[in-house]
Amino acid sequence: MTSIPESVAFFKSEKWRKLRSHYLTMNFATGIGWKIVRLVILFGLCYLILYPFFIKIINAFKGPADFYDPTVRFVPKTFTTNNILTVLTDTGFLNALKNTAFVSITTAVLQTVVSSLIGYGFARFKFKLNGLLFSMVILSLVVPPSTIIIPLYLRFRSFLGIFELLGTPFPLFILSVTGFGIKNALYIYMFRQFFRNSPKELEEAAYIDGCGTFKTYSKIMLPSATSVFITVLMLSLAWQWTDMIYSSMFLLNWDYLARFLQTVTFSTDAMVGSNMLSIATVAAVLPIALVYIFFQRHLIQSISSSGLVG
Amino acid sequence: MNILNREAAMKPRKTKHNLLKRKNREGYLFILPFLFGLFVIFLPALFYSAAYALSTVTVKLDDVQLSGVGFQNFIDAFRKDTGFRVLILSAVQGMAFDLITVVIFSFFAATLLNQKFLGRGVARTVFFLPVLLSSGIIASVDMKSVMMEAFSSSNNTASTISSAFTAGGFNVLFDLKEILSSVNLNQQITSFITSAVDNTYNIVNLSGVQILIFLSALQSINPSIFESARVEGATKWEEFWKITFPMITPMILVNVVYTVVDSFSNPKYGILDYIDSQAFSSNQIGFASALSWIYFLIVIVFLGAVCGILAKRITYLD
């Protein structure tokens, strides 16, 4: 009797059967295949988005000589942090950043809260003029800001005939509170669609338990809208942060980001200017990206945020 | 006496839906801030811009003077201004393309980002960046800095720009057009697909907001619906078409509306820049207002058509 070769023995062993039933299945193959495809797609798209950003970050560390040296493409020969320090210690830039942060955070919070209220009103209450008024929301999304900016300017020059509001952030705050900030109609629309699509049973239960409409909204409906709420908050923050039309009209003598970047663009000599500009752009974008990293953790499906069970 | 009698006669009819009516009337409280903004800020501003569109506007020392010219500005926009017509036409064509590619792509990307995998937070943040990079001052500064680099350095900029602004490399890897035509695909479909691939960078940049909106919609689906579907033996395919897709149709509508508006105002087509240049450089505020009225009336017609087609296919739970 010849003994069974070792390799054959392995294929007859219990261990192999276990491995086979686990890994040599269609399910596993498609699972791995999908993971690889997903990785490739996401990596490619991320590369596509990050490439210009990446170039900017590299440029930030280049010395002046590197810009005229054709052999330098990615790794700078004369590594320097001077450019970055120049921008980050520039009082104009820091001041602009501070002012922009103040205005953007305030308007973003106001816009998000007010839009959720308005969106809920349009979604859940069948009052008479609902359709007509909601078409006004869509209209305000379509009308480009530059069309109504001159009348708005005149309006805020003497608001309600008394207040002189130009040169203060109050025009922006007033527009936000009334739901007419930058692309505010989109937020109202998002909230309205979300609330229309959420089940009615929760609200009915709340009404039966004696909640008023406002309490139902704040205690029941708003907590269930976390993902929309965060998305709207991020969008409004980002758009106010990079806004130039409204800011340049209303914040007359203020230092803010858009104005700072514009002056840098036109001021210094071309090469250094573009270097400073790329640093300033990265420094301007990074805070919002960091805030998003923090907030996106909450963008997950959870029973607590989805409200109704069953 | 008479009035009292009439009130008494009406009473039973009134109480019928009284509770519901009173509840519905509270809706006005919720949209009160919007009503204030609408009547105090937005509509007057719109009214003024309509008045500008119907007149010649002269700005004198912070004061705006109008002298009415009727519909002359509108007639001029169509008869004399040849540039505007071309812009609008190219924008309409571009919009149709953008609408299809952006909505499909952003839906696909959002489903990817909604799955669980290592580094999801990083990937999501990267996909959020286009919202920032393609908006307002960042986009306009970016454009200028690319121009400056092109003019001032010999650093192989031409290739840098082309690789930064188109996907680049697709043509080198394989000739997509040839492959598609070798399988006898329709010429129009072929050109649609190739231009979509060539425009990958633009499409990714345009869909930042839509991806976010879809992502929030996907997350607001109640997981227990999937659970019960799984217990009933639904496959992933069925889960997608019977649960996920119907549940996010309201947000598809939002995305379609937003994409249409965003695409029309895209600097790529230059309509808004053209209107601004008429208003502020050429100092023809009246004419520019007429142009922007034409512009957004066209957008509204488009939105109406698209929403009319989609509206019946949207499912709401209410």
C-alpha cells in the first residue's frame, strides 16, 4: 500500500472542507470583487478631486527658485515654510478669517433652524396658500442674486425707513432669518421633502399625548431630521464662507475672506502672488473641511434618528 | 339679530372640520419668517428689478432714476443682442447633459459613500470638498491662479492644467470611442458616453451638493424597513427598487431642481457673467435686468416641464 501524498491528503482533510465552504463560494467572490471595484472607483475619484488641492499644498512649500526651475514638478528643491508663515501671521488674513467665521457660523445656524421651521410648515400643514407660497420658494431659488442685489442694497440702506444697515452683518442675518439667504430656498425645499416623507404616526401620537404643534416639531420631528439638519448646516456654512456677492454688497468696510483673496489676486507680482493665493485658499478651505470631518460622524443610519420602529 | 341668526345657522357646518382647519392654520405660524421676507424683502426687490427691466436706469450719486421705455429692453435682447441668444441655447443643451450625468453620478456616489468601509469618513470629506472648491470666491480665485501660472511660468503648465481640468489619461489608456462603436452602439449614445467620461472632473465637481443631499436621504430611511423586508425574504435587488429608490424619490426631485438651477448659473456657460458685465461694466442696468428676467423665465419653464414629468412618480409617505 502506498501512502497518500501529502497534497492530496490536504484536499481530503476537514480543514480544507471548512476553508472551501467559507472562501470558495460565489458570495465571497462577488464580495471581494465588489470591494476591489469600490476601492478602485473611490480612489480614482478622490485622486481626481484632490489633485488640484494637492498641487496647491506642494506649491506652498516651494521657494521662489523652484517656480522657474523646469525640473521641479512635485518635490521642491528649496523647501521653505516662509510662505505659510507669512500668510498665517498676516493680520489681514487672520482678521478676515475671524470675521468670516463669525458671520458664517451665525448665518448658517439661523438659516438651518429657520429653514427647518419653514420646511415643516410647508410639509405638514395644508393651509390655503400652501402651493402658491411654496412656488415662491422655488422662484427665489431660480432668481439669480445679481438680479435683485441692487434693490436689496437700496432696501438695506434704509431698512423699514429707519435702520442704516450697510456695513454691518445685519442684512445677512435678516436675509437668513427670513429664509432668503444664499441658496436658502434649497434648504427649505430639502426640509420640506424630508418632512413630507416621514411617517405621520409619530406626530399623531404626540398630538394625542397633548403636544402642541410647535412642541411636536421641536421634540419629535426635528430630532428625526438629524441627517438633513447636518447636511443643511454644512452647505449653508460652506456657501456663506465662500460667498462674494452678498458679502461684497453688505459688508462694506469689513475684512472677510472673499475680499482678502481678491486683493491678494490683484496685488503682488504674479508668481509670488499665485503662491500666496494657493496657501490662502488652502487655509481658507481647511477649517470647513475639518468641521465636516467632525460632523460626518453623525451621518449614519440609526434607529434613534429614524424615529418610528416597525 | 340678523347677524346672530346667520352665525347660528352656520355653526354646524363650521365645526365639521374646525379642528383640522385650526391645526392647518397654524402652518402660517411656521412659515411666518418666510412670509415676512417674501413681502418685505423679496417681492419688492423683484418688483424693482422688473421696473428696471422696463426702463433705462441711470445711477446718480447713490440714487437710482428710472425712465420708462416699455418692453424695449426685451425686444433689444432678442433683436440686437446676438450674444445672449447663443449663450442661452448652449446653456440649455449643456443643462440637459449635466442633468442626466450629474443626477445619475451623484446617486451612484452617494450609495457608495453610504456603505460601510475603512476610511469612509475620509472619502466623504473628500467628496465634500467640491462643494467648497467650486463655489464663490474659491472657484473664481482658482480660475485666476491657473491663468497666472499659465502666463508666468515655463513649468510645463500646459500639461498640468490639462491634467487638472480634464480627467486626462483616458485617451491614452484605451480608445473608448472605438470600443463603443465596435459594439455597434448608436452614434448619439456613443458620443454621450465619451463626453461624459471626458468630463469626469467637471461632473464630480458639479455633483458635490447632490451627493450630500442623496447621502442625507439615504440615511433618513428607517433601517427597520430593511429588516422586515429581509425577514420576508427580499433580495438586495428588490430591497433597492422596492424600498431605497421609492424612499429617496422626493430628494431626487430636489436634486433635479437644484441641478437645473445650478447648471444654468454655471460660469461655464457664462450667462450670469454676461448679465453682470452688462449691468456693471456697460452700465446698462435696465437692459441687464431684462436679460435676467428672460433668463429666469426660461429656467422656470424648464423646471416646470421637468417637475411636471417627475411629479407623478414621486412617492410620499404622507
